[in-house]
Amino acid sequence: MTISFEDSEPSYRRQKRNWLFRYLGVQEKYDSLIDTALRDAADDAEESIRARLGDERIGSQIRSYQLRQARTAARDSVRNLFSRLYGTIKAGHQDAALAAVEAGFMDDARFLRRLFPNAQRRALYEDSMRQSATRGVEAMLTRIVISHKPLSKQVYQTRALANGSVDRIINSALAKGDSAADLAKAVASSIKPDTPGGVAYAAKRLGRTEINNAFHAQSVGQNEDKPWVDRMSWNLSGSHPYSAAWLAGSRDLGIEYCERMSLSTYGKSQVPSKHPNCLCFCAPKMMDWTTFEQRLLLGQYNRYIDENL
């Protein structure tokens, strides 16, 4: 298979606007919310450590006590941060699922107008799809994203990694004999959203991966029962370079995972899972219009219509 940009790019651009850009709007919203939560947690950690230890230089005779106090203060702030993120990400799941539903409506517009010529009935169908998405996103994640763990477990594991990062900073500061004020600033800095690695990276990675997985799961799951959708395509995001191997249609295992996934289409129940921080998107491949019309006239979609109103 050789890929021609002349043939594929116009269709890709339409899909990108409809699917990827809708998702990115959701991610931007929740990136901002997570950044705010990180800044609040950094301020809380600094204030809490200062309140417990004061501003004096850490002395060797009471270092063990100060270590416990500083660690408790920092872990309290991290725990509160991830408790807040749990609710934020749960809301992000729902927003991402709704974004996928709206993208589906745009792709399905012609088919839906034919299936539901009455605008009021079509609106009822669309509202039912939205409600199903928000109610069922957690179940959809578990079913579609094979490697998915419950959000509570993901949050707990990420919080443990964040605590380990903070502990290392505290141990280093105490070993150097830093003042409590310096220690508090170092811990706060490790939590702030503009600090590479550490708590901020763990929190952002968790949020982006979880919310993207919700969008992916809904994108795939909502098409499984649509009789006019034949297969699903995997589309590369703009963050992926188009390698020479990909352009030549290579299936060499040396090309990266997403490039390899994009070389095929998939059965509606066989779409691969995403890797963390992946921005690639899946979109439906519709049956041809003539076949759809023939099956509609034969009454083959009557059951679908009845079950979805």
C-alpha cells in the first residue's frame, strides 16, 4: 500500500477538524484545571512545611523529627491534590465522551437525516446518545481500553510516584542541612506545573492519558452498533512526523506503533488501544450510500431505529 497525500490529505483534514480538534478543546480545558490544582498544591505544601518547621536551619539532633514533619506536610498536600484531580478527571471523562459523540453526529449527519427524517425524532436520538455517553463512559473505558485500570487505582499509583519524588527532595535537603524555608521552596517547586518531571509530570500525564482514553473509548464504542459504519481508521496526529517508511506503506516493525496502526483499518470491535499521551484519533469508515439506501428500503435498520428512540 502506497499512501498518496493528494488522495488522503483532504479527507484527513476534515477528520482532524472534526475529531482531533474537538478532543484538543477538552484537553486544553483540563490541562488548565490541573495546572491550577498543581499551583494550589505547591502553595499549600510550602505553607504547611513552613508552619510545621519554622524558618530555622535544620539541626542534626532533631533531623529525624523534622524529616517526619516535612514528609507528612508534603504528603498531605499531595494527597489533597490527587483527591481533587480524581473529581476533575472524572468530569473530563464525561466531557471527552460528549466531544466524541458530537464528532460522531457530524460524520453521521447524512445517514441520520435519512434514518430520522423527522427533526424532533432525530433530536431525541441525539439526546439519548449524549445521555448514554455520560452515564456509561466508565464502563466504556473498561470494555474498550484493554489495559485500563479503574481511575481510583490509577490515581493511587500516580500519587505514590509523586510521594516518592517529594521524599527524595526532602531527603536531599535534609542531607545538605538546608533551612526549613529552603526545603519548603524546593518541595513547592517540584509540584508547580511548569517544573519538568516530578509531581507535575505525573499529574499531567495521568490527566491527559485518562481523558484521551475516554475520548478514544467513546469514539470506538459508539460506532459498534451503527449499521452504516463498516470499519474504523487510525489517524496520526500532527505530533507524528510522516517517516519515509510510513509514506511507502511499510509494515516494518521498526516504524513506531502509531504509524503501524495507521496503515490498516479495523473491525469495529478490534481497534487497538492507545499509548500514554497519544493524540492519534480513530474515526468511522462509512458504507457506501447506495448500499445504505438499499438496506434501509429493505427494513434492515428498523430494529436499530426502534431500539435507539
